[in-house]
Amino acid sequence: MAQKRKPNISARPVISEAKKVEPVVIPKSVPTKSAVRTKQAEVKGIGFLFDRRNYLLILIGLAFIVIGFFVMSGGGSDDPKVFNTDIFNTQRLTVAPILILLGYAIEVVAIMLKPKQKAEA
């Protein structure tokens, strides 16, 4: 027969009540003149993320994509029992995907193009 284990009962430490401590208040520091100047300079620098040239390229890219999808559409038949070979023409298989990919490439260039820095007077 196996021996029974005795439970390990030890005296638990007495938890004393925590002392209440007042929170420490750190006073705000007064900004120096140089800090005020840098904040004003940062506020002046806030503007549009892209330049006019970037937005124009984005619109041109979107136009290429829309035209590509428009060129790709169509080619169906009114009668489902009749097969229409217009879906296999060069316009839908080659030209339209090239237009769409060109539009996406223009979009990437428009986003990655760095806006011109304005000369500060």
C-alpha cells in the first residue's frame, strides 16, 4: 500500500494594508522660445500630401483603368445557345489588359512621385 501524502500546509504571510500615498503632480514646463518657433514651423508645413502634378497623374491613371475595363466589356450573345467568337478578339485579350496595367503603373508612379519642394523666402 502506498503512503498518503500529507498536505503541505504552511503559515500564510499576513498581508498588511497598503499605505495610502498621495499622487505626485509634476508641473508642466513652460515652453522655451525655440520650442515655440519649431511648433510654428511645423504648423506652416502642414498641407496637402500630394502636389497638383500627383493628383493629375492619379486622374490619368484612373481614366486608363476605366477605359481598359470599358474596352474589355461586351462580346456576349443575345441567344445563350449561340456561341459568339467576339470574346476572343485582340481588343479584349490584349489591348484592354495592357490599358488596365498601364493605368495601375501610372497610379504607382503618381503615388511614389515626390512633390516639388517650394523655395522658402
